[in-house]
Amino acid sequence: MDNRMPRVVIIGAGFGGLWVARALAGAPVAVILIDKNNYHLFQPLLYQVATAALAPPDIVYPVRTILRGQTNLTFRMAEVTAADLNTRQLSTTAGTIDYDYLIVAAGGETNFFGMKSVERYGFGLKNIDDVLAIRNHILRLFELAAQEANAAARRAMLTFIIVGGGPTGVESAGALAELVYLVMPKDYPGIDYEEARIILLEASNRLLTGLPDDLGTATVKMLEKKRVEVRFGNPVADFDGEVVTLKDGEAIPARTLIWAAGIRAAALADKLGVKQAGLGRLVIKPTLQLPEYPEVMVIGDAAYLEAEGQPLPMVAPVATQQAQTAVNNIRRLVQGQEPEEFIYKNPGVLATIGRNAAVAHMGKWQFKGFFAWLLWLVIHIVRLIGFRNRIVVLINWAWDYFFFDRAVRVIMLKPGKVKKE
Ligand SMILES: Cc1cc2nc3c(=O)[nH]c(=O)nc-3n(C[C@H](O)[C@H](O)[C@H](O)COP(=O)(O)OP(=O)(O)OC[C@H]3O[C@@H](n4cnc5c(N)ncnc54)[C@H](O)[C@@H]3O)c2cc1C
């Protein structure tokens, strides 16, 4: 690699970091991309792995394969453990790495808001380990329920609580309902499905905040049609692996709690010693630079920037659009020019509730039902990385759609590697 070229180090191969890396192909810089995993993860479909619709390899892609042939780039699989922004040096599990320009695209992690019991016994929905643990846990509970003579114990095994009425919670609840009521009866005909419950808990008084009210209301109806109980205004206070206790004291015996109620900036954000805003996100200038370190840019979920008085949402389009601005700015800074400011173009919000059911809000357009669902399918297939993954996901979805059958109903982890059972 040419040492005379400025060195750009990117932390994270998610939607932000990977897009920066690809856009720097051929640029007169030496790029080092670091990620603790050797793959890019398509997080929007994580819940489908949790509900046995897809397998992990369908939604990940090796970084080295994606960036194969990019001659100005080196990939390092390592975790960045600290950064000295004054000496421009990163500490990683694979040694130290110096940079001229740094792009922090470390994303986020599950935010349990300090609720230790929920963190201990509940499941996050943020990475492959989380969703494999959920899948194994749910499938094992069906095995146990099929053999359980005690009705109360059986009901607790078949009661699934999902916390958080944003897109992730809504999509997970819909997918879980289809697994429980449409797919599992084939394998477990002896179970009484009147004993099963899927409860979506939302602390506020509506689902999908940020979307127009009537789409929120339509989502509730679509979920209820799929036998999901939607409950508002009574947040979770505690979970001990057996009983979920709500703020007003109500106790719901349930063995499963899936936490889709919060994300915060990745732990690395706390280690940089610079200003953080809510959820630990790093405060940046409109040019995406850290105020005191113009050679450092932060993008994606880890960054805090406001547009029209509101923080930018933690969604993939923010990360990919910021990636493009970051690349433009690196090119400009290398040439001694002023960096440009980031302007977010909101492509809209989509959430699917399951087969034939979704809501979409794009500019002044609103859709619900079958058309929104088709739109959701097309957009997700197009956004997935890798032709092979697109084909495999399409086949799995078609199989599920026509035969009410999911391919990956196998329990793969030994007990003990999963949360309390
Ligand atoms: C379940 C779920 C569903 C979602 N659904 C949608 C959706 O439908 N639509 C949408 O727009 N958005 C969705 N999102 C949000 C979207 O995935 C994020 O906004 C997006 O991934 C943010 O991109 P990023 O580059 O900031 O971070 P990420 O994509 O999270 O990438 C961060 C990368 O940094 C790496 N990393 C972190 N810390 C370190 C470290 N210390 N050292 C080395 N590597 C590190 C991680 O391994 C990861 O690869 C969803 C998120 C989740 C969790």
C-alpha cells in the first residue's frame, strides 16, 4: 500500500461504514476498515431469523467478499477498544492503528435503560447471537409445552411478550404470531393454541410513533387480526424469567420477553472522551465532523445531529446518506477544500405486520395492506447485499407464503447457552 496516501480508517462495516468503504474505491487514499465481525449484517431482517423464517447466512455477507478487488482497502477483523483522538491512534484487539482521517460508524446496541433483570432474562434483538438465542428459546419452549401437564406452566411457556411498538416490535410481533398460529400447529398438533398469547407492550399510547395516526391505528387492527394483543401505557417494570411485572403491578406469567424498546450508541462512543447527547450518541457538526477534531467524522446510529429541531432517526438511510457526505468530505479535506453539510432526504418509513399486511409512509403518500406489503418485500430484497442472499430469501419467503412452512425450525444451541428456560 502506498504510504504517501492519506490513511482513512473506518470503524464498523454496517450500513454507514461499508458504504463509505465502497465509495472510496479508487480514491487517492489508503483505507482500513475495521469490524469486530467478518460480515455485514442486514439488521432489518434480524427478526425473521428470530422467528425461524430465515437462517443467519441469509442476512449476512462476508466483508472481504463484498470488497474483493478493492485495491486501496485493507480489512481488519478486530474490536476497537479505545481511541486517542489527540495522537490519532486506535487501540484494537489486533494492536494499534494510526489514522489521518477517522470515520466512526460503530452503530448502536440494545438499550435496556438500566433494567438489569430485563437485560438478564429478556432477549435483545440486535445481533445474530440475540436472534439465534430467541429462536432456540421459542422452539424449545414448544417442545416443553408439548410435554407439560400443568396448564398454568404451559400457558407461561406459550406467552410471548414483545416490548416496544416501533417498527421492530411491530414486525417481530406479526412474524411471531404467524409462526405460532400458522406454522407451529403442523408440528405440534397436540398443543391447544387458545393457551398461546402474543402481547405487544408499548409504553406510549400509540404504535409507530412518527407515522400518521391512522397508520398507527391500522397497524393495531392488523396485529389484532393476527391474534396479537396490543397494550398501551403500562411499561415493563421487571422480568425474572417466569413473570413479567408491569408498572401498575400487573403480573403476566411468561417465559419469553423480547426487548425491542430501545437502542443506544455502541459502547465505543463512551470511550472517545467527546461530547455525547441522548442515548450516548456523539454530537457532530452538520459536516459530520467532531467539533474539536475535524479529521474525525461520525455517521449512522452513533452520531447525533438534528434536522428541523429533531434528532435524526437511527435508521439505515441516515447511515448510508451520511456515508456519501463523509466520502465527499474526505475528498474535499484531502484537497484542502471546505467540507459540505449533510442534508437528510427522508425516503419514508415502512413496517410489515406479516403476510399481505404492512404500512408505508413516503412523503405525502400513505399505503396500508397488500400494496404496502409488496413495496416492503421489493425494497428489502433490493437492499439485501449479495445476489445469492436475495435468491435464498425470496425462495424462503415464497415457500412460507404458499405452504405456511418455515425452513429453520431447528434447535441448535445446547441449554445453558440461552437465557433462562
Ligand atoms: C432489529 C432491527 C431492525 C431494524 N430495521 C430497520 C428497518 O427496517 N429500516 C431501517 O432503515 N433501519 C432499521 N434498523 C436500523 C438500522 O439497522 C441501523 O440504523 C443501521 O444499521 C445503522 O447503521 P450504522 O452503520 O450506524 O451501524 P450498524 O449497521 O449497526 O454497524 C455498526 C458496525 O460496527 C461494528 N462495531 C461496533 N462497535 C465496534 C468496535 N468497537 N470495534 C469494531 N467494530 C465495531 C459492528 O460490528 C457493526 O458491524 C433496524 C435495526 C434493528 C436492530
